Amino acid sequence: MPEWNLPSLIDHTVLRPEATKADVLRLCREAKEYRFTVIFVPPCYVDEAVSAVAGASVRVGIPIGFPLGGHTTKAKVAEAVEAVSRGASVLDMVINVSRLKSGDYDEVRRDIAEVVTATPNVEHKVILETCYLTQQEKLTACLLVVEAGADYVKTSTGFGPTGATVEDVRLMKTAVAGRVKVKASGGIRDWKTAQAMLEAGADRIGTSASRKIMEEWRASK
């Protein structure tokens, strides 16, 4: 069994609509305590998060076009540029699911590529929201992400009817063939599930249950 450095593989996340500033600051403290390297917070809290983790090896991530993906490209670019200007260095953008399912592949590719181009030198992940896609659409989406120059494909926002599955992680890992990485997110709430995603090929885990997963991981060692 691989010996994972689990803290470095977790994107520690609080994106619930009812999350408060206190929740965000708690997330920042936990990231420093558990040595998570990435946190995800709502865009309105980017300043507080950047300040709270200053001096620590923690990068601040912001969702873009979240959670539905149907924003205009101009709006996604503006979100991304502002987030980076305020200190974010990881961006997880939602693919335009509607355009993808409509077969407007050039529009989908352009949407991603413009965000990537507008915000160089940061990490870009693209959320496919796999629960809404056919197998072929998942494969097509992975190829579009590769072509657009992003760094990761990601399964889910956590706001759809279902989240990450082992089958989808395997499919995405095969589709990208090492050209980009894979992030599993959505419904990952314990170490057993996280481990299954890593064994299926996930390079990162996005979760709000990071503390629980860490404690279970430590207990299993």
C-alpha cells in the first residue's frame, strides 16, 4: 500500500452557503495545525484567509463560476483575476456544463483557456460535475481541459446530487493520461473513501471533513 503524505494531498474546504467568517478562520487555523497545503474559501473571504495563513505553507484557493458553471466567460475571468490579485494561488473553476451538454466544445475550451491565460502562475482545476455527464461527455470534458491548459480535472462541486466516485476517478485518470492531474471531491467524508479515491488515481482530495479523515488516517497507521 502506498505511503501517502495525506496532509499535502487534501484541499481543506469550507464552501457551505451558511459558513461564517468564524468558520473560515477556523479552517485557516486547522490548515496550519494539520499542515494542509491548500484551503478553499468563498471569494468574499479571500482577504481574511490570505491574512490568516500568512507565513505558513498554505495556499488559498477560490472557486470560480461556482457552483453551476453557467457564468459568462468574462465573469469567470473577472472572478479569477480579482481572486489572484488578492492573494489566491489556486483556482477551481466549474466547467460550463450546459455548453458541454449542448456540444459547444469550442466554447467550453475557450471558457477554460481564457481563465487560465488571464491568471498565469497559479494552479487551475476544472470541475466537471460528473453527476450530470454521460461517460462520453466525461471523456470529452477531460480532453477539453487538457487542451485548454489547466492543471487538473476535478469530479464535483459537492453541490450536485452525487459527488466523486471511484469509477469516475479511474475514467478521468485514464482519459487525461498523465497530461493533467485528477482531484476527487464531493461526498468524501472519511479515510476509507479518501483512500479508495487515492488508490483509483486521484492526486488530490477536496473535502470539508479533513479533520475526521486525518484522525482516521493517523489511527490506521
